[in-house]
Amino acid sequence: MNAAFRNFIGAAVGCGVFVSRGSWAAEPEVARGALAEAQALFEGKEFAGAQARAIAALDLSIVVGTAEYRNALAAFNLAGKAAQAQMHYGQALEHFRSAAALTARERDAGEWAAQQWKIGEILGDLERYGEAETLLLSALRVYAGARGEEDPDVLRLREKWIEARDGQGQYAEAEAAYREVLAIQERVLAPQHPDCLTTRFALGWALHNAGRYVEAEAEHRAVLDLRGWVLGAEAEETLQSRLGVAEALDGQHRRTEAAAEFRAALAIQERVLGPEHRDTLSARHGLAMVLDHLGEHAKAEALNRDLVRIKERRIGPAHPSILATRNNLALTLERQGRAGEAEEEYRAILVLKDAELGADHPSTLITRSNLEVVLNSQGKYKEALKEGRAVLAAKERVLGRNHPITLITVDNLTYPLEALGRLAEARQMAKWAYEGGLLSLGADHPQEKRYEERWNALKLEGKDGK
């Protein structure tokens, strides 16, 4: 449905008028039957068929201002859920927005808020976290006002809103909010309830995003054990927790263990979920990253290129997921000494990330930091320094002075500064990385040990002829 017709329907609903397409007025049971068939296909995980059949129901008619408009609302929503399950996020967003146009806050606030929730979730899938936060907060206020702060749906919606905050780098705030929601859920529901486990899983990722990998691993392992007991070892959510454990292991530089965990999860996902399921692709993405860290660059490159081909076909060239895989591919090229190819790839990715996510999105900043490194490796020290300083300013503003991702850029800046003979500034940066790493990573973290070595080396450089 095009935007103009969607807006017309929204206006018509607000006025309480009747709009008909096709034959619903004469044969409403035909459209209802198509909708029932679409629902059955969806429940059978035939998502493409479900989406097509739901749209067919809409083509038969749309009726607004009468009880029948709810069938159109259900058809849009079913088409949206089916598109989402296929990772067709743009189509899902269009279907959910069409459904939202049939609602009106002043007529039925709960119905309106439910649609804002659905749209907010899709925007989160697209990593458009600022937009998602706004819609989810609007929906949350309606739900909480009608149902109270301890209603299970209110808590689920609040968890989604926190996720949008977490996605914008508000990690400490997200952690505190997740713990608050979890305390209510465990009291109202039960500690092993799936909703509690979903919140604990999200908490694990908030800890991971804050660079607290040991705590993240502990949280993911606890959720993994409970999900295995409650849902089964091969349930989709249980396998997601295994990926969380693998990512936390990688964050601690326990790469061999991480690779084993990714491979174990991937073997089950390919059999149970399918080779192109969203979570299966996430596992392959993580495995490629770990293989690259382990020095198996050719394998990592092949896996990343295969993922890019699949994702381009499934979700298009600009989705954040494919941009993350392209970023990893560029890293792999760089580690094989193909710096020119890597620079070209990073610059192409940044054009898309700036347009889709914005210049200050954490993912955009990571790619800019990688570009700085590859510029330095080619001897383009002044360009590297300029890029690094701009990235550092943005990371400090978005993530904080001592966030692990910020400290990577601080450490990176020591290299062009050293190459340009600006040793005092290089030492200052190295000291910052070392002292910040002690606070955020701890003395035993492998990355912190590297910062300490760099700091000690620069302290000696220039002394006694060194």
C-alpha cells in the first residue's frame, strides 16, 4: 500500500467513514477466509506465503469505520510479522505503519499504542534507536497509565525501551533499568519465567556493551542454564544465550573457547532453524570474527564474503547487519596486508552508515576508528591523526571517556603521534589508555596488558638514545 492511500485510510478512520476495495462489502467471509489462511501459514512458519495471503486479504477490501476494519488491521499486522520473520524489515515497517494509520489515539489509545510498539521494535531491528526510543516511550506511557507499572506487557515494553537506550550507548542507565524491571518481574512472575530470562539476557548484553565481559559471561551462562531447563537445549532463545556466551568469551580474548561455542551453536541452528535464519547468520558472523582474531584470515574472509552475499539477497545492501559484516571483511583484508582494499571498503561502509545510522552511532564510530588504523598502516599519518581525533571526540561524547571502545581509539592515536615525532602527546594518550583500561577492563584483561606494554614502551622511547 502506498503512503498516500495509507494516509487517506488513517483520515477516514478518524472520521468514521466506510472505504471499500474489491468485494468485502458483498462477501466479507472471503477476505476473512484469506486472513485465516494467512494466520495458519504464519503458524506453520511459511512466512512468505503468510505475507502474500495477508496482502491478498487486504486487496479484497479495506473497511474502516465499522467492525470490519479490525480485519484489515489484523491483515497488516500479520503481513508485517511475516516480513519481519523473513528479515524484510523495510516491508515490515511499511505494513506496521499502514496498520498504525488505521488507529487513532483519541478513539482507542491501547490499539494505537500497540502499533507504536510494533513500529518501535522494527526501528530497533534497523538500529534506528533514537526513533525507536521515542515511539516506545509513547506506547509505554499509554500502557502503564492503563494497566499499571507491574503489568507483564508494560514490563516487556519497558524492556524494549531500555534496549533502545542501550543501543545509543547509555549502558550504565540501561543496566540499572534492566535490574529494576527484573526485580519486579521476579516478584510478580517467577525467576525462571521466560520474560525474566529475556530481561536477564538483555542485561547480559548491556554488560557486554559496557566492556564488562566477565560479568556478561556469567549472566549469559546463568540464563543459558535456565533456558535449557525451561525451554530445552535446542530452543531458539537457548541458542541465542549460547551466542551471548561466545561473544563474552571473545571479549575476554578467550578465542579458542569462543570459536568452539560458536561452532556448537551453529551446528544446531543450521539444523533446527535453517542456514539462513537470522540467528544462524549471527553465529556465522561471530565465528568469522573469532577466526580472524585467531589468525585464520583466509577462512574468515571467505565466510564474511559468503555472509555478505546472503545478506544482500535477504535484507539489502544498507541494513546494519550487512554493514557490520562488511566492516569485519575490511578488518580481515587489513590483517592480510591489503590495506588499500580495506580503506576502500571502510569508506564505502561509512557512506552507508552515515546515511542509515548517523555520524554518532556507535557502529559508525567503530568503522571510523578502523579507518584511522588503516590510514596509519599506509603511512598516511596526518590523515590518520585527523580522523582519530574526530572519532575520539565523538566517542567521548557518546560512550564516555573510559569506555573500552573509546580507549581503542585513544591507543590507536599513539601510533600516528609517534610517527610524527610528537612523543609527549603519544605518551599522554598511552597513559590515558592504560589508566582507563585499569578502571573499565581490569589489570588482568589481555587488552589492558597491551595498553600497559605500550605505555611502558613510550615512556622509554627517546631516553638514553632509544
